[in-house]
Amino acid sequence: MAPEPQVAFDASFKYVTGLVRSRREPQNYSWLIDRGGHQFYPDYFLIHTMGRSVFERFFNQWLGIRWGRFGLSYHVMIRCVDLFYGLPVFAAAPYRDWLYAYLKCAPTGMIQWTLVEFFLFMEYWMRQVLSVEFMTFTPIKNDLNERAIHGLRGLDFDINDVGESSLSASIVAACHANWLDIIVPQFASNISDVISKACSTLISNACDGVSDDILDLMLNDPKQIMYECDNAGEIVFDLVVVSKLLSLGHRVVLVAKYGPILNDVTVEEVTHLIETTPMFDRLKSAIDQGQLQIVFANAFAVPGKYLPLVTETYRHCCNTCDIFWLKGQANFQTMPVVNHGMFKRSIKYKKPIVFNFIVKSPMVGYCLDNTQMGQLSLGDPLICLV
């Protein structure tokens, strides 16, 4: 039985507020950022700094503080609420109208959260009003992995082929597999088509979409690559890419989740896939030889990662890696190339970043529009080097 909405809200708000408090404490990001670390926060926007121009952002901050439900901040929060409640998987979740009404007078400081912090609030809220067990999505994740593996087994492809066209095809296939995301409204009905497209792309060996600068990085000189994973099912195609990177002589640090959150893949699940899937024997050997390592960024479940509270192991891997490879929207969102306060602040990381995902959310499209990475529409793939 679901708790009273006020109880659920208070528990969710208290949990995220604790993280926000840590984020606001003085942070040393010298292990990650070359410039701008003193003002850095792990997202493109705060709720009350949303806006396409300096004027809009000023207007949002002014109205968001004084006018409650008439301000842009309220509507930003409601869009995130609707993102969850609009999904078929959450059709039985109660208290949407209660949350609408309560957020009209949001608690002090809530509009100063990042978008990801509010997203985490909503995920934690769903744990309260549904159940923690429901929110692990274990049956769905197992099914996605099994169906992806089954699709690969039916292909005539060489996982050890590290030619330019084969590597490029595997990267694009893994990008298409980013559609296997439970927050996509048509998620369940599109699984078969997504896996089929990823599989056909993998064996095409003639696809565009991967720039020469990315291929040059991968095909020349062994490097250490931080490969940050996203969803179950998608991870199977990521492991094909990683297997090729290992065959090229690179060292890889796979970053997965500490614990379940939506259908993101965990360290335990990645390890199980590698240990039980014969086609990934190359990865199993790489773990034994120290060429492949599997870590989590935070010792708690969070979309993307929460940079103010990453583990010492993650920091060490960041210091020793040569390049970041970020899969999925949440990893894009929590490692921003720009922070938006009243004015834009560019962020320069110490290592280059490969972004590889599908634009599935208007909010991510909005963040992309406000960077120098170009304008993309919903459904477009993004494979780029920053």
C-alpha cells in the first residue's frame, strides 16, 4: 500500500536535499576539469536558470521565486513529473494531481536543484508510491539482455574484426541500441525493431555517422578509455564495441551503476553478462589480465553520475584515462560542456569526451540547442567528440 503523499514527498525531498547540500559544499574538481571548476555543477541548467537567453533566464529566476505556479520553474518541474507519469510502466502510480498542486508552492531551494536532481527526486518518489521492488525492473532488464544476445547469436559477424568499417558499424549499432530506454513512451512496442536495427547495422560494415577524429583516436596508439554505460539490452552492443577496443590494444574502464535505477545496467549485471556469454570470452580474459576493469561512479544509484560524490576509484580512473566515452542522455546531462546561470559558462575537461546516444527527451534537445554541439531533433543520433 502506497504511503500518504506528504510522507512520500518528505522522504524523497529529504533524500535529494542531502545530495544537493553536498553539491553546494566547496568542491575540488581538479581531477576532472581544466577550467571553470569553482562554479561547476553537474548539469546544464538549474531549474530556475532555464531559458534560451539572458532575459529568459533572468525572468525565470525572478518569477520562479516570487510567482510560484506562474513561473517557468514550475512548468519545468511539471514537465519532469509528466515524463514519469506519462509512461505506460507508471500508469498505476498515484498522486499525480497532488504533486501538481504541491509544487505550486515548492519548498524553498527546490527550484535551485539541477534537472538531474529533480529527475532523481521523481525516481525516488516513484519508489515511495509504488515500491522499491517494482522500481528495480529486474524482469525487464533480464529480458532486454536475453533478446539482445539472441539477436547477436543469429548474425554472421566477426567480433574480433577491428577494421575501420567494422568498428564504425559497431559504434553506430550501439548508438541505435540507446533506444532501449524505459523512459521512452513506446519503449515496450519498439524493442524488437530497435534490436533488429542495431543488429543489421552491426553487420552492414558500410554505415556513416562516426567522424574521422573519433576513428583516428580509436585506431591509433593504445589508450585508457572510460566507457560509461547506460541501459540493459544496450549494454550487449556496448560490449561488442568494448571487445573491439580491447583487441586494438586499449585498456577500458567500464562504468556501470552501483544499484538499480530504472533500466540502467549495474556493475553486477555487466559482470554476469561477461561471465556467462561465450561471445564475450575476450572480455572475461581482459578482466583477468587487468586490461578491463568494471567500476561504479557513485556508491548509490543515480542517473548518469553525481560528480560531487564520486568514489575515489572513479576519480583515480579519471586521472589515468585518456578519453571519456559517454553513452546515454543521463551521462551527457551530468557531464555538461556548459553551465547556464544568468550567463553561459563553458567547461573545459582535462580529457576529450565522446558522446554517443539518441536524443529522446525534449529537455536534452533543449540543452543541446544551448551548446556549440549543434541542433538535433528528437530521435536523432549523436556521435561526436568534444
